[in-house]
Amino acid sequence: MIDPLTIDKLRALLPGCEFVDRIAELDSVAANLPFEIFREAVAITEIDKSGNNQLVNLNAEYLTSWSHHMAYSMRVRLRALEPGIVDELAAGRALAPQVLLRSHLGAAAMAALCVETLRDGDRNALSKLVPQTLFGTALITKAKRDERFADMLTISEQRTITISQAMSALHRFMYPDGGSDDVSVVYSLLCEAPHPNHRGTKLLFERRKSIRPASTDGESLMPGLNQCPRSSPKSLLKPLFSQ
């Protein structure tokens, strides 16, 4: 949970910014979401023609277990990142929060992809997605060229999801009526922050008087941040991170 004193510091730094109040409200809602005890079912997979694992025991019992696993693990990841993001912003620093926020957005996108695939009910898509979320790793590509990485992997590990696939799902979740994909634009900008190049910190120096998402003349510095959805925090969080 985010320290209320840190929220107060952020309010003082950004007077009149509605995003600070929404952060506090979202934090309160997330803190009260339950964690229910559930049985972690065993995944039975087989290798398909492309060399990836495909879930064999795709049934109601397993999907119930997997949905709890994904909802709770993503929520724990998000909650672990949030205090650091807000602490750094409240201290007037912007680089570290961008790096953490990139990871935060990625976890939310993973949750959105899982929700969307479950709602669609496509058995083939689910049988591929479940192993990707549980056993996916970026080391697969490295392992093909370097046996040291291959030795680190188990037989069940495989390619993971693509972040563009997840970001598209998050956009559809946040903007069900359509519109331009601002979510992917913001994520792309955040991806620049971890890289040791000028573009990653360019925005920090173009508007030195304010770190708000919008400049004083109304021009957006980070497209999409000014047009956040007006849904209540509870309605946004519950489908993603609770069962």
C-alpha cells in the first residue's frame, strides 16, 4: 500500500492535478481486494509442431486455478511496484518512476490479455496462452545460440507472449468503444527510459517547470495520459485482478 504521506507530498508537488486523487482512490480499492485460497492444479502439456507447449488438460478446474494464479500474481507484482513509483515522483524524480511504470504497465497488459482470452472462450487460444504465461521466457531465443542459456531452461519452458499482443488487449480493455491506441504509444515512450540514450530522458529536460503530463499550453507531452478513462477505479480493477 502507498504511504498516505507520500500521496500528500505528491499533491503538494502537483497542486490541482486530478491524477493524484485517482492514484489514492485506486490504491484504496486495490488494498481491499481479497486473496482467496485456491488449489494450484498441475499443467499437462505437449509439444506442438512449432515446438511450443500446448495445454492438454484444458478444463473448468484448471482454468479456475490458472485464472486465480494470474490474477493474484499480477496484482502482487503491480502492488510491489506502486510505492516505488509514487515515492520517486513525490521526491521530484522522473527517470526511475518511468522505468518502474513500464514494468507496471506490462503486468497490467498481461492481466488484460488473460481476461480477454478467457472471455472469448477460444480453446485453441487458451491452450497456447496458458503455457506462455506460466512457462514463457525470453531466454528461449538466447538458448538457440548459446548452450549456457539452454542449460538454465527446463523442458517445459518456451516462448513467452509478445508485449504488443498484451498492449493491444489492454487498450481494448480500457477503451472498449475503440479509438486510437494511446496505451501502446505511452508504453513505447516508457520503454525509452531504461535505455542509455538521449531519447529516453529527452522529455525530462524539455519542460523543466513542470513534470505534469500536459504542458501549460495544453499540448500533451505524453499522448494518452491526459485522456484516461473515466470508469471508476473499482470497475477497472475488479475484472483484472480479482476472482
